[in-house]
Amino acid sequence: MARYGNSIIKGIEVDEVIRLLNKAYADEWLAYYQYYIEEKVVKGIMKDAAITELQEHAADELRHADMLAQRILQLGGTPLLNPKEWFLQSNCGYEEPRNFDVVAILEDAIKGEQCAISTYSELVDLTRDKDIVTYDIVSQILADEVEHEEDLQGLYEDITEFVEQLKSSSER
């Protein structure tokens, strides 16, 4: 534990930061798995583009989990050690894919990113001017999550627009 490093944290309890980071850590592992499994089962038009996007996002979520684990350790805490705890501690939860259609998969992924954006926005607000190191880490992750939502939303719109064009051209 970085005792002197922790002494720069002002106006927030280190244990509370660790608790909140562990909740985000749980989210990242569940998001990683969600993307991993969705890219395996996705079906439908333009699924290859969705697979590429889901694979990239899975890698980012795993990187985020590592960033959070490292910060938790720096603060003298322990990252959640049992995957069962991920479900209990998570902010965003996990919903198994039930509809493998690319549009439904993208809708689920967008919903997950929106939850992550909310979580990291709260962490940014909480740590601003109190814990600059954690603030920097969660700000970086927040920027990634905003980009993920934008990427997924763009792909979703492209696919739904393409499907609509196919429908209208077949009706002629």
C-alpha cells in the first residue's frame, strides 16, 4: 500500500473508494464476458462488423478491470477474488443474451455502456479534487465507455437503416 500516496486523498475515505472501485471492477468483468459471449452467438445481417466491435470492446473491458485492480491494490485493498461476488457487487449486472439477432445484441450492449457511463460519471464526480489518481483512471475509462456507446450506436443505426432500405425496396 502506498501510505504516503494515500495521504494525498482528501475529503473521501480510502475504504469507500476501494468499495466503489470493486463495484466497477465487477462491472468490467461482467461486461467483458457479455461482449465475449455475444460475439460468439450473434447472428444476422452485418454480424461480422458487430463481432469486430464486440471483440474490441471485450479487450477494453478487460484492460479496464486491470486498471481498477491495480488502483485497488495501490490503495491497500483487494480486488474481488470470487466471481460470484461480481454479481452481488455489480452496478450494472449481467443479462444473458436471449435473442442472438445482431440488433438485439447491440441494444443490450448499448444499454450496458450507458450504465457504465453513469457509474463512471458518478466516480468522476466523487473523486474530483479529492483523489487525483483515481480520478484520472476513472476519467480514462469513462472516455472509453462514451466511445463504446458511440461506436455501438452508430453500428446499430447503420444496420437498422440498411434493414429498412431492404424492406422498402422489396415492397416496391
